[in-house]
Amino acid sequence: MSLKRNVLDLRKRKEIVLQGGGEEAIKKQAAMGKLTARERIEAILDKDSFHEYDMFVEHQSKDFDMDKKVLHGDGVIIGTGTIYGEPVCIYAQDFTVAGGSLGLMHARKITKIMDHALKMRVPLIGINDSGGARIQEGVDSLAGYGEIFFRNTQASGVIPQLSVILGPCAGGAVYSPALTDFVFVVDNISKMFITGPEVVKTVLGEVVTMEELGGARVHSEISGNAHFFAHSEYECFEQIKKLLTFIPWSNEAKAKPFPSKPPKPEYKIEKIIPSDPTQPYDVRDIIRAVADDSDFLEVQQEFAKNIVVGFGRIDGETIGFVANQPSVLAGVLDCDSSDKAGRFIRFCDAFNIPIVTFEDMPGYLPGVEQEHMGVIRHGAKVLYAYSEATVPKITVILRKAYGGGYIAMNSRHLKADFMFAWPTAEIAVMGPEGAANIIFKKEIMAAENPNEMRKIKVAEYREKFANPYVAASKGYIDSVIEPEETRRILKHSIEVSSNKSVLTPAKKHGIPPF
């Protein structure tokens, strides 16, 4: 009978903890249009797969009457479960319990599941919904954040780390998501900032709303801190699950292969690029024309749109695509697009994902603003990332490849494994117009009709130099290919380089241009 009583007691204790901050707090959470922490975990994981740990952990604080307060689970839920049958570690801050504020025991629960994820080599999903550090616990709260940040850094490049912002995430709390691989935000729910609107108003005299300061759209479109934007929590959870189908569970494995599928017939690669080299097009259509089932998961879709990065598959194998976007700023590289591309390339390299680059860009964005923002330093990140990467690296030059841009976009000189070019490729130090104005300046100025002479010289330069054959004659391009051959050649190149091995100089680590 004593065993039965103990079991009943356990069940009662669990029922109490499962109520989080209580019925009223749960109603307030729903009134804000937010799911509870437990509902979120259940929606992300496979049905009935969640196993919770540290359910009965309580805070140890005694100051400011904290010894009289019971905070179930100390405001965070941790555990393991599966997504599509594969194990993951997960934690979710519970805003119904003391606003999800982080104290020492709260942090220890998070660091425990982080340690599990790293030890077991499985992805870590963190759901952030917290008012920040628990002021009553003072420096213990700050210590807790530090322990989390350290583990984020140690796990970086070893296991995928996903941060989901589903409520406020302010102050020091924002640095954990910033250290992870992918950040997910939801419109009108996610809020991220170092200092809130009240502090901004007090210190700077600026009046700004939480949404304007650090809402989902701000971080998706302007700051680039978020990688995936959703209109609802459920849409966000589907994005998480889809991403996890493309990436491996750790750096010791490759992404799970899928059955190969041909691209959808509506994406006819030979009809995407306009015949006029000055006309834009959507490079994502090129990616869809070579990807299995034309399925492309774009990363940071609304940020630095002049470059496109994301995941697709070729013959069932996950590929990281990097492509200049001619329809935005002619596909030039600038500060933001360099950061975006460099970071994505390094993720792919860390997790054994081959990189395919589609190049069509006239170079780096000129101007005083970009120079003063540090385009030299930012642009060097792309050079560094490509040079450092040891995964299979394949480049296809579609159209423009001028100057430093030609070098930066995974050229043979940065040790691309395969370099291909379409017949439409223009590889030169600069565009025909600019080059003709310099090389043939005297002839143009001396002509009876300078404008007509300029056109003649531009055409002459384009014919002689702005094509793929000069580079191909020097061995910088492996093959000039027809557009229709692209998928087949990419597939073969990936197969050939699947066992690629590179010996790099012995060193503790490199020093990228942060």
C-alpha cells in the first residue's frame, strides 16, 4: 500500500508542476496570442516522444522574500524527444512562472540539457520567452548566463543549435541566440533587444515601441539577427522541422540522404536568364531548376537580398547554395551580404555540407557609406570562409564575374574543386563599359563621334575579354557548359568529391576578419 500511496503522491506533485504558473498565468499567456512552454514542446516534437528532466527543481534564493515563493521547475522545462524519429534536446522557458526569468537553478537546468546535447551529439533547440535575469538573485543570474554562453561557444560547429524567440528576449539573454546557428522569430510575438524602450527613452530621449526596436521584422529584414521569419508559432515549428531534414545531427555525420527527385518541369534553366546581360532575373529560379523537386529552403530570406543562401538537394544529398541575386543591387557584395554569405559558408563547412555557388555579380558595392562601414573587413569574410572551407566546393559562373567579385565567389584561386561557366559568362577585371573607357580613352576622345566609338570599343572589349574562354584557356575554368547540363554536372562533381580530404596547416585556429 505504501508504494501505491507514493505513486499517487508523485502523480499529484506532477500535476501541480504541469500547471506552471497557474491557471490565471496560463490565461494571460493565451491572451497574448502565445502558446505555453509545454504546448510548444509538444508541437515541435513527435507525438508522445518528450521526456522531461528536473521537473521538481526549485530556486534556492532567500532574499527579497523569495524564500516564500514557489516557482515550479524554476521557470524552464528541459528534456529530450524526437523529430521525425531522430533524437533532439530541447528547453523552453515558461513565461507563466515568474515571467520566465533566469535564476541560478533555471540556468543550471538549461546548461544540463546543453551538456547532454553536446555529449550525445544531437541538435539543441532552445525556446526563449523570458523577462530576463531574475533581479532578486543578483550576480547568480549573471553567472547563469555566462555558463550558457560558454556552452553555446563550445557546442558551435559540433552540434546544430537552434534558438526560437517566442516572447521577450532582452539584455544579456540575447547573446545566447546570437551564438547559435539559426534564430527563428514570429511576427508580433518575438522581441529581442539589449535595452528596452524605456531605457532608450531615458538615456537617448528616443520614443520607440518594442516592435520597432526589436520585433521579428526588424531582425529579419534590418539587423540580420534572425534567420527564419514566421507569421505564427505553428508555421515557425514547421520551419524548424524542415530545416532539421536538411542538416546533420552533428559534425561527425553527413545529412541524411533522401530519394532523388527531378526538378519540377516549370523551371526550365535555359529560359531563366535574359538575353540582354543588363536585365535582372531571380537566381532562386536557377537553384530550383537544379534542386531535387525544386525544393529550396532559403535562409535569411529578407536580409541582404542581394545574395541568396539556403539548402536544397541534388540527387538526394543536402547542398548549401550561395548565389548572387541580380534582381537586387545587381547582385553586388556589400557589408551585410558578405556577413550573410560568410556565416552560411562556415556553417556548411562545419557540418559536412557541399557548397554550390552560382555567380553573377559585377563586384563589391562602391561608395563612401560602404567604405566607412568597413566593406573591406566585411568583404574579406567571404574570402576567408571560402578559403577555409574543406567541403566540396563547386562554382558555376552564370554571367558577370568582375574584379574582386570573381575572386571572392569561390574562384579556383580560393581552391574551388570545380569551376564551370555558362557561355554567357563574362570574366574580366571590370565590366566592358568601364574597361573600354580606360583602355580606349584616347581613341574615344579623338573620334568624330565619341559615343559611337565608345560603343564600338565596348563591343570589341566584350568580344575579346568579357567571355569565359580566356579564363578557360588558362585552366581557371574547368569547362564551359550548356545551361541544360548544369544539374548533371553538379551531380557528378559532388559524387567525385564525396571523399575529399584536405590537409590544412597545424594551428589552434585562424583569425577571421570579425
